[in-house]
Amino acid sequence: MFDSSQEGLFAGIDKVALLLYVLLVAVGFVCITAASYDDTIESMFSSSHFYMKQLMWIGISWLAALVLLLIDEKYFHMWAYPLYLLGIASLVAVLLFGREVNGAKAWFEFGGVRIQPVEFVKIATSLTLARVMSAYSFSISRPSDVAKVAAVILLPLSIIILQNDTGSGVVLCSLLFVLYREGLSRALCMPIVLVVFLFIFSFILEPLPLFLILLAALTLYSAARSGAWAAHVRFLSFTLLVSLLLAVATPLSGYAALMIVCGVEAVALAAAAIQNKAYELLWLTVMFVGAMIFVPTTDYIFDHVLKPHQQDRVLSFVGMKSDPLGIDYNVNQSQIAIGSGGVAGKGFLQGTQIKYNFVPEKHTDFIFCTLGEEWGFVGTMAVLGLFIALIMRLMKMGERIKEPFGRIYCYCVASILLFHVLVNVGMTIGLMPVMGIPLPLMSYGGSSLVAFTILIIIAIRLDASTKHEGSML
């Protein structure tokens, strides 16, 4: 089980990636100390401080890292499926018997220790995805194989959504980047982007202007691909004219009239695309028809699928609801804290927004605002630089690993890290809706820290087993 072929524990280890990991954990510990330090407690080493608890989790994480560095890399491939099944079982168990925290039934509690299984499911899903896609017979262009990949991702995602922990579940959607890297057609990625676009903009625009935008986009793209600008402009003009006449001459609304006309034309367009083997145009037509069907259902999804607090977050994000003392309070206070830090920050333990508890969750989901207030623009850019360097390093490690299992796994880790950083930082500065996911390696929490440590160290271990040419930068 343990690899005895290595000359030393760190033989072949990417020391740059390891150093970046250690630096981010260290910065996170400093920020958690600043966010949770309470001078009313006599001893600074009291276990009641969050930073002392985090120090314990750092020790556990580093012990796990040492064990993983000693394990032969073949076991990661062997354990992928059993770990995945164990992860699914843990998600079902926490759904049935777990503790509810902040509306999400996603935690096991043992004494005073809480464990969130979804953090570890990310590891199992990444390993399983790597094993499925690294099989000799696997082809990303084969629909049956794409269905296998979709099942691996959607099964845990569905259970996580049932736990009312949608933010953590959406992280698994970041694995789409891995599929794209492995050759998944852009045509299959576009429907996902289209659904997100339609869902968000359906709250900003009425159905008719939104549908006109889609129609214009389809027309212009087809014209650009074929070069027949005049013909496509005539097609668009004819569609709008017939729709207008139908809306005036019948009791139909403008949107209904436009849908009827476009539906008839879509059938004719699809038939012509099949006859001429213009499959890209056929796929665009199918997506357009799908958009026609999806747009009217967004209200139902919003009203019956999303929880009230999720509805409030969506409306706040698109600017349709303002509640400075309610749903917007966290983000507003976070922006004030980050803005008050200026260029160089106020200094360690000098952040007033943090010190006087104006920012809720300042040591967990909103740890970035602690960094921004005390270390300013310089500190935040330095930390973002560390994250970017680590993500780029993981991608480089993936490219130099000769076998597909390690390459795919490294890209899984890079994708998950990238998504976490973008969403967490974005929500603290108001560019993303609040999803309640931690900043990797920096937010307080044992489950998150241990899970991200395992994710990264497995990638480093797989890279160390690869015999590559040239010196490591």
C-alpha cells in the first residue's frame, strides 16, 4: 500500500505547489485569528478561540497529507469507485439523520465536532470522474460515455440539492471545464450556459424582449457562419412582420404570436438543416426551441423550486430587491470592510468592521473581507495571486502527467478551486449571489480544510509518480 520506491518523502514532489498550499493555509490562519480574536478571554491559547480550533484542523490536515504522500498512486485509482459509493451513502445518511444548519441539512455532529460530507464527496467525485474518463474504451464523443460522466456528477448533485445546500452542489458543475479540456464539443456546453443566461435574464427582461434577443442572436450567428446576410435579415424581418400581424388580428399576445411563428419556422429550418447536413444549424435550432419552452417555466422554477432565501438572493443579485438590513446586509458590510482597507489595509487586528462584528460569518464564508480590511488592496491581490499560481500549477501538473487518470484528476481539482475562489470572492464584493461556499484553505472549518488538503495532495502525489523530463520550475 505504501510506496517504498521513493528515495525520500518529498522525492519528485512539486515543491512549488506544496509551498503555495502552505502559504494559503498560513494566510488563512492569520485571517481567522484576526476575525475571531477576543481580548475579553484571558488566555490567547484558549480552545474557545476559533483560530485555536483551526490550528488543530491544520495539524490533522498536514498529518493526512503526510500519509497521502506515502501511499502508492495506484491505490487512488483502485479506491475511486468504493469512495464514490461511500460518499453517496454519506450524503443519503446526512439527508436522513443529519443536523440542519442555516437551513441546510448537510452536517453530521459528533459531540462538538461537525462534519460536512459534501466536502469529501468532491474528492470521491473527482477520482471517479478521472477513472471513468481514463478507461481505455472511453470516448468523450460517444453519447453513452457522456451519459456515464453526467450520471457521476448529477447523482451527488441531486442529493445535495435535496439537502437544501444548493451552493455546495453547484460546485460540481465546475467539472464541466474538465470535460471541455478532454474534448467535449462546445455544442454540448452551450445549453448549460444558455439555461443560466435565460434564468438570470428572465428576471430582468420580460419574455418578449428576451425572446427577441435570442431570435436576433440566432439570425446573426447563422448569417455570420453562412455569409448570407441579406437572406437572414429578410428572414428576421418576415418573422417579426408576421408575428405583429398575428398579434393584431388575433387575441394572442405578442410573445405568443412570436412563439407560434418561430415554432413553425423552426420545424422548416430543422428539416432544411437535416437535408443539407448542416448539423451545427440544427443544434442551434434545437436549442432555440428549447429556449422557447424554458423561458415560460422560469417563473415556476423560481416560485416552486427555490427556497425563499434563495429567491431573495437571486432578486438581490439582479437588482430587483433591496434590503440593506436583511438579505443585503452581509454583502453591504463586506463591501464596506473591503473598501475601508484602502491600498495597504488597517493592519493586523485593527479592522473595525471585523473587530466590532459588523460583518457576519467573518471567519467563514466572508473571510475575504477580513483580508481586505486589514491588508488592503495589496494583501488581497497577493492572496489572489497565490490562488492563481496554485490553479495554474495544478493545470501544469495535469499536462505533464503522462496517463489520463492523473491529468483529468488535476484538472478536476483546478476547476473546483477556481469555482470556489470566483464565487466566494465574487459574493463578498457583490459580483456574485451569496451561495455560502468557503474560500479554499482560508475559511474556518475542519471539513473544508481537510477536504481541500486531500484534493491537492493527491494531485501532487500523482504528479510525483510521473517521470517527466526537464527540471521543475
